[in-house]
Amino acid sequence: MTRAASLALLGVLALGACDRLSARNASKNDAAFGERVRAYILSHPEVIQEAVEKLQAKQDADAEAAENKARAMLPSVRTALERDPRDFVANPNGWITVTEFYDYRCPHCVNAAPKVLALIAANPDLRFVFKEAPIFGPTSQHAARAALAVRKAGGDYLGLYKALMATHGLDEAAIDKIAMANGATQADLKDPMVGAKQLADISTLFSRLDLGGTPAFIVGDDIIYGEDMDALNAAITKARGGKG
């Protein structure tokens, strides 16, 4: 939400609260109180901006605290994060590990996907770990299970990742068609247990790190939220010891 939209929304909420307060206080012979508050806000709209700024500061502080907590937790979850043998890993011999949590129906993940694939192709030293994090409902869950069915069959995981990310209006039929084209078996696609434990474990890890949304990238002790490829590249450069 933009700052202007936040101000407008807070103003509407404030005036609405005054109206409700006025109605409630009317039964207490104090109906004028709400009107006085309303009049004050209308005469001093700067208080709305002050409230928005205070709210923004609180949200920033909360986000920083959550990130610090997640960063402190990384050493204890490093193996699950980077060395789960069930995960697909591109450039498995690379010495710098990048982990991505993503959802095939997340627009930001879709935007980042071509850049992720280009990064993998151009940098064989990047050991890239794919974490299926389906947070956008049943269709996303189906896509994640289909991907793990491809992984189980030894199919073309990167090909599936590219195709799913490039397909608009994903549904189960389209997902299955793409998965079959990239090596999944029909039996695995129909088996609800394929990948179920792995997805549950990834979900637990995602929640423990309080990542909040997708995509999320982790490089060493750096966490990059969203499709901030500049920040991701900076974290990779840092991991290389400052050498791009």
C-alpha cells in the first residue's frame, strides 16, 4: 500500500471510529464527544500523518526484529536449509549455496524465475537449492507435488520450473501436462503422498524462519525478501569475498 493510500485509509478509519464512538456514547448522553473528536481530526489532519508515520516505524521495527531472529536461527537449520537430499539442486558442485523458497503462482516468483535461471546458467560456482513453498492454495500445492514427482523420476526439474513459471492461468490439467512432459509418471502425479512429507518439512522451515512470503532467498547469513535481484547479487558477491 502506498503512503498516500495509507493516509487515506487511516483517515477513513479514524472518522468511522468517531462515528461509532458518537453512536455508542449517545446512549450515555455524550453524543457530542464523537463529533468533537471528528471535528478535531478534520481541523488537524496532520495527526493522521503522524499516526501513519508511527505505524510505519513500528512495522519497520517489527520487520527488522523478525529478520534478526531469523538470521540468528540460520545456523541451527543450516542442514535442513541447504543439505536436504530430497531437494533439487542446480550446480551441485558449486561452493556458494543459494536457497530459494518459491511458489509457481506467486507473481514475484514468476518475475524472478528467468533471472534465477540465468544466474544458475552463468555461475557454475552457485549451488542453487530449490525449496517448494506453495502458499497460494491447492493449485500451488498440486504444482509443488508435481515438481517433486518430476524430481522423484529423475526428470528435467529446471525445465519444469521454467515451464510452470512461464504458464499463465495454471490449473491441475496444465500442471500435469507440463510435469509429464518433463519426466513425471502418471502414477506419481496421482499419488497424494509423493512429496507430502517433504512439503510439510519445508513449510515448517518456512514458518520457523518467519519468511512471510515468496520468493525468499538465503545466501550464507543473508536473507533476501521478494524479487530483489540486486540484493541477491550483492549477497552472492559478499559470499565470494567481495569478488563478483
